[in-house]
Amino acid sequence: MNAETWMRLQRRSLVRAVGRVAIVPAMLASAGAPLMAQGTIRGQVLDSLFARAPLAGATVVLQGAPHTAVTDRSGRFVLRDVPAGRYQVAFFHPLLDSLEISAAAVPVEVRDGGAAAVTLGMPSVARLAAALCPSGLEQATGLVFGVVRDAEREAPLDSVVINAHWFVATLERGVLRESRVQVDAMSGADGRYVLCGVPTDVVTTMLAQRGEQRTGDLQLSLASGDLVRRDLLLSLSDTAARRAPLIVTDTGLRAVPAGSARLRLRVVDGRGRPVGGASVGVRGAPAGATTDADGRATLVRLPSGSQALLVRKVGQEPVQQVVALRPGRDAEATVLLDRRIAELPTVAVTGRKVNRTQLERDIERRLLSGFGYQYNAAQIQRAASGLTFWAMVPGIRVINDGFDALPLMRSSSGGLCVPNVLFDGALVPDVGAWELRMYLIGARRMEIYPYAAARPVEFPRGIDCGTIAIWS
């Protein structure tokens, strides 16, 4: 029996044992038999893949002897009263079980009365890729793995399609073109999945879907390493967790129904102090909220499953965090908002007084094309407070979800689409209804271009849709 086969058999027997470590070493010799020479094995197990730190709770086993030990918080272990001889030392851990792969065994020699030292570690990403990915990994790519469970009972889900996608810009004959790239995987009977070839140098978007039910669009980054575990929840019953296409009817657009999950959250800074006045919401949910002086807010009627929680505050870098939501239940989350946007030093500018600012002249020049509309501060506040304003803008359809209004525009092919949103000239990606309302509060100018073809060429390139430009 080779070491790999022995390790797999040992792991199966350990999993069956109560608490995974309920294996008692057998008597090495019967009563009256001569004592064998014995020694000690001391060592440490290191997590070189995930935490880059000592690995606690690992079960260490000795091939050829019934000795086991469990690592402490420092990853250290001791195997005592080991008969003198040559052995293979290995370990098991739930992290490895989730990947269905074993760490390599390490040889060790035990001498009479001596203490042998050994260091164990996780398998390399290259070895994982060779075992889990049909064609290995390309440069600057990594692995994402995890388990998909249902949000109702937390049982493993099979036949769930997991997708990760990102965009790549290429220069072709002097023209910059952007294309979408994606990788897919499907969960097995135990809910496990592995995504191979996820880039480590760009932020990607991932989601899980089975039938019409889906998770939210979740941000995924492998910038801190080339291996990430991401367990997912997918609701099978929540109608708000479905990807329903926008359907135009005689009375308007069919909105996504509200969910039954709730989220209580608190936003704090790097010192643990509450952050008030932050805009919070879940992508795809009908409404957002603003944190109070204690940094707290409650979101209701949310879609169940793994969803993307977004937190924004002026002067701070936005934070997106994955939250696990279950139907009819409350979830809690704490969000750290501590990265300030770099501010340029104050610059004194002198010049002649003019009747209009440069911004106003630029807006007027763009509107001379005849394809857009301009609105002042008073009109913008009406847009931020209700649905009436958007219904009066030519060329726009509105989703009324009972909380906020999401204006829809037209793509170059004439289809309905969620518009690009610019705030002070910068493109804000994936803005939902509640986020749009937050950007409108206190704004002084707004330009609306309802069709993709009407978008001014000087605006940042976004999706194939109309554009809303908001100026503070």
C-alpha cells in the first residue's frame, strides 16, 4: 500500500470517529511482552495557502502506528511513546477535506529515547491545480473553491452553475476594445465546486444559479493570493432571488418582487468608532438606508442567499461585502469603512470673473446636440424624492418597486437597459435605484441622455446604454 492510499484510508476512518480525533492509540504490546524502544515526534503544521500562518485543529497521523495528535493554536503537536523506526507523518484538516485532496506525507525517523522534529504544510497551489484543473493554471490565475448550500436548510446543492467573469481590454488597430471573459463550474452532489483560471490581477464578478434562482453579483478578488474559498448560499424558494427579465407591459415594467430576508448592520471606522451618514444597501434589493449616529441601519425585504452589500460615504472608498441572507430571518453584519479617498492639496486659482462656470458652458455645448436634457437643483431633489419626476423625462421607463425608482433607458439596439451613471465626471459602476437616489441628494446639475447613441463622446465609456450625469 503506497502512502497516498494509506492516507485516504486513514482520513475515512478519522472522519467516522466522533469529533474527528476520537482515536485512542492501541496497546503496543500485550501484558508481559517486552517493552519496545520508544521516542517522541514534535512538530508544527503550517497553513501556506490560506492564512499563511500556523494551522490549528489539524489531525496529525503516523503511518504504521496508531498515534494521533491535534495541533494547538500555534499549529504545534506532540506524538509520544512512538516505537523506534521509520515512519510517514501526515495530517488532515477540513480545508483539505473540502478540496478532497491530501497533504504530502513527510518521512521521519524515531530513535530510542530521542525526539524527532518535523514540519508539515499544505500542498502547493500547483499541486492543487494539477489535481483539480484539467489543464492546470495559466500565469496570473488562481483557484476559487467552496460549497453551495440552500438558504432554507443549509443542505448541499448539486447542479448549481457557478460563473466568474471579468473584462479584458485589447488594442486592435488603434481602437481599444473590451471583451468579456468567463470561467464556469458546476457543483457536485456534495455541493462542492472549483473554479480554475480566475485572474489574480483584476477584480472579477461571480454568481451561482440553478434554474431561475440565483445569488447576487458578488465581487471576487484574488489579489492577496492565488487560492480563495468562497462558500455560497442559494435560495430555492425566494422569488426575489430570481433573475427575471424586464418585461414591458401596457402599464409599465414588471418589477422584481421583494424578498423576506432582513439585515441589521453596523458601519465602523478603523478605530471601531461608528460611521454615521453612510449609504447602505444590497445590490438588486428595492431600497437602501442611511446609518444613524451609532453607525447602525436595518435593511428589509431583501433577496435571500449570498448577496452583495454595498456601503458608500462621501470621502471614503466604497466597500462591498458578501452577506449570507436566509428567508424570513435576520442576519447581522459589521462593515469596516476606513479607507479615505486621496484628497488633492488646496490650489488657489485667480482669473477673470465670468457669467457662467466652465461646467455650465460644457453642459450647454453638449445640449446643443439636441439629444439630452438638463435639470437644476430643485428639479433634481424631486427626482430624489419620488417617481413623478422620472415619469416625465422623455424616452425613460421606470421600475416602481414601492421604495425607489429605477429609470431604464435604451441601448443601441433599442432594448431596455440600466443606464450609465456619472458622478462629477467619474463612472459609477452598477448603480441601483437606492444608490441613484443617494447620489441625487444635494446635487446641483444633472444631464440625461436616454439613448446610447446620444451619449457625449467625452463621457467615460460604460455599457451600451443611455447616461445620467450628476454634478455636485
